[in-house]
Amino acid sequence: MIRLSNAVELADWEVELTQIRAQGSGGQNVNKVASAVHLRFDIQRSTLPPFYKERLLALSDHRITKDGVVIIKAQSHRTFELNRQDALDRLQALILDAVKVQKRRRPTRPTRSSQRKRVDKKTQKGKTKALRGKVV
């Protein structure tokens, strides 16, 4: 059970976890043990509220396929349990980031004082650099 908020939870049956062999270095351990995790989560079939589904499907994330399936591969840890938890945490973070409402930006202008200070600093810096020339 993955808890996303007080009202929204994901059941275990919605997330498909597959054990696979990890890639990369690791010597004998990597060749023998299937410790990596392949997580698949179908957004359309899930019990998420419609708002969550819309926001997730609107994301342009490489982990979300055209069919609306989230695929996460976790292989950074040596054990299956840690990789499983890592994959679930990454899924939870992806969903929470998708539904986070961005604060609207209010366009502002720099104050006249700050503009004047900036120009003064530029002229001062220019004068300092002019003094670095060859001494005649």
C-alpha cells in the first residue's frame, strides 16, 4: 500500500514488480543474483482520482510510455528489498510532483535603485579592469 495523501492510496495489485538481473559492474554477484527491480504502473487502470491521472498523462517524462504505463528500473542497491523500496519511492515522488500545483508567477520589474546600483557596479568593475593594463 502506497500512501500518496490522506485520501489517496495505491493498492499493491496496481503496481507490478518484476525481479531482474542488474546491469553494470558487480562481478559474480551481478551474474548470479536478480536483485534489480522493474516496476510497471498502468495509469489508466489505476484507482487514482481523474485529476491525478490527467496530470500524470500530461507529463512529458521518459518513464511514461505512450500507452500510459510508468516504467521504473531500480538497480542502485545490492539487495532486492532496497531496490524495491527505491522503485516505490520514485513512483510516489513522480505522482506527487505531477499533482503539485505550481504557484503562478507574478511579473515584477527591478526597482530603479537596483538598476542604478547594477550600472554603478559595472562601471566600477570596468575602472578596476582598466587599471590592470601595462604600466608605461
